[in-house]
Amino acid sequence: MSTAYPTLSVGPILVNPSPAFDPSIRSQAEDGQVISRRRFTGNKKQFELTYNNLTAADKVLLETLQNTVGIGADTITWTSEDPNDLTAYIVRLSPEGIKFENKPSDYSKYMATFTFIED
């Protein structure tokens, strides 16, 4: 069962979705010619998100989410916050997990960056 993504006090800076991997298989023949074909799997997207000015409560929500899903072990139901695409996606955190930093201008605020990969 998928875990719901928490509601945070601020919205993300969403980088446009991009392909999660190259959906082609290539091999090179002895004469140098490249032979390729499409994989039979679907094209998965990845979403790179950055949050600025997160509160301590937001940080706890994201840490709890990361611990609950075991980074990429379980799925998350996440709705894109792009006004042109309010699609609900089933995603996993990338193996790097969520990276947190204190904001140098205000140590009570945090910045978080992470990548979702469509399941």
C-alpha cells in the first residue's frame, strides 16, 4: 500500500519532469553500426523537487515520510503541484533520499532536495 505524501507549509520549486532512464537498448555490430530497439517497459518520469523555507515541523514530516517508506523500499502517492498537471503519481524516493540544509539567512528554516521516480 502506498503512503500518502504530507501537506507542507510551502510549495516546492519543481523541476520539469524528465525521463528516469533511456528506454532503448543498443548494441554495436562489428562493422561499427549501432543496432537499437525500444524496451518493452513504459517510460517512467522522475521529478526533482527543492523546497525552500521549510519549518522544523515540515522537516519532521519529510523525515517521517522517508523513514516510513524506507527511502525507495515502498511507494508514495504524490500529486504534482504543477498547475498544468495535477496528476496523482505513484513514486519512490531515489536512493539518495532527502537532503536537508539549514538556510544560512535563517537557521530556523530548512531547504530540502530530493528526486521522485515514477513507479
